[in-house]
Amino acid sequence: NAGVTQTPKFQVLKTGQSMTLQCAQDMNHEYMSWYRQDPGMGLRLIHYSVGAGITDQGEVPNGYNVSRSTTEDFPLRLLSAAPSQTSVYFCASSSDPLRRTQETQYFGPGTRLLVL
Amino acid sequence: KQEVTQIPAALSVPEGENLVLNCSFTDSAIYNLQWFRQDPGKGLTSLLLIQSSQREQTSGRLNASLDKSSGRSTLYIAASQPGDSATYLCAVEGNTPLVFGKGTRLSVIA
């Protein structure tokens, strides 16, 4: 298994540009989520999904869109990038959509985004 | 709103020393508490997961305890090694998905 994969690894955008961060997992996990990690702020949840066709907002959803058309993929879209979105983005997945068991979450390697 | 605090923010110890990392959370209505390790420029690796009904979990030289009623957890690392140098993150899961602390940056000096 490749686990959780994220592309690209690094991206530079200009303010106002749009882009999609890709996340895929090959473990048939129902639960997937996106976090951003900023210095001094820790990891904060952006959006999450408990299954195909179901998404919900996390702590910091503004400026981001998600969709979940398949179990494997959970892309994160930035509609109009802002410097405040400069961050490291992590995607994670788990087999337990209710998050009530011993199953942990598996994290991807991250995407570093710089918005100028 | 759940808040997770980790103390200390940074820690430097000589190789071989036993050490304790602390985590506290404000809302005791959790399903589980997890400890992760993050190496510089890398993703997160799960170390231990303690369900709310459990008191502790052990993996090798790592032992994590949970006192849900007081909102506290500790991660005990025995006989520390330079390879243990990393940032350790505590996270709790309740009615909201994982809420993370800001981490403890550990340096083990050979």
C-alpha cells in the first residue's frame, strides 16, 4: 500500500490564483480530513469527510472547498489564494468514520504552500 | 471548545535519560487521546492511541497514560536515544475531530 499520498510536495502561488491540493489513499478508508500546520498554531482542521458524498467543516474552513466523489480521493481547493494561506497542509485518513475505535489516523507527507 | 496544551514546549536531555511529556485538555468528553511523532519536514506518525475507557498504552520504550477526569495525559519515554529527537504531538478526539496541541520539541543529546 502507498498509504496516504499528497501532491504537489511544494507549490508557490500568487495572490488570487486558484489551485487544488490532491490527496489520495489506497486503504479503503471512509474517513479523510485536511489540516493546516502553522508555526505557533499547531495543526488545525480545515474540512473532513466521513464517506463519499459527505463533507463537513472543521475549525478553519474559510477560503477552502472540498468534495468527496470517491472513497480514495479528497481534494482541497483554494479558490483565490491569500498570503494567510501560506502553510503546510496535511491530509489524513482512517478506517473508522465515527472515530470511536482503536484505529488511528494515517497522515500524508504534506504539501508546503507559499502564497506571495 | 476543546483546547489542548502541551508542556514543555521544548526539552533537551542527555542520551539515556527517562523523560515525561505532558498534555492537558479542557473537555473530558473524549473518545480517545493520541500521541504522534513528527520529524522535521515530515508528516505525522502515530505512536499510541488510548481509548477513553483505558488508563494507559505501551509500545516498546513508550508509555502513555490517560486521566480523563482530570484532563491529563503523559507520555513517558524510557532510556532516551538521539533517534527520539522529534516533535511530539498530543491530540484528543471527541464530538469534534482530532484537536491537536502545539507539541513538545525534544532533543536528545548524545
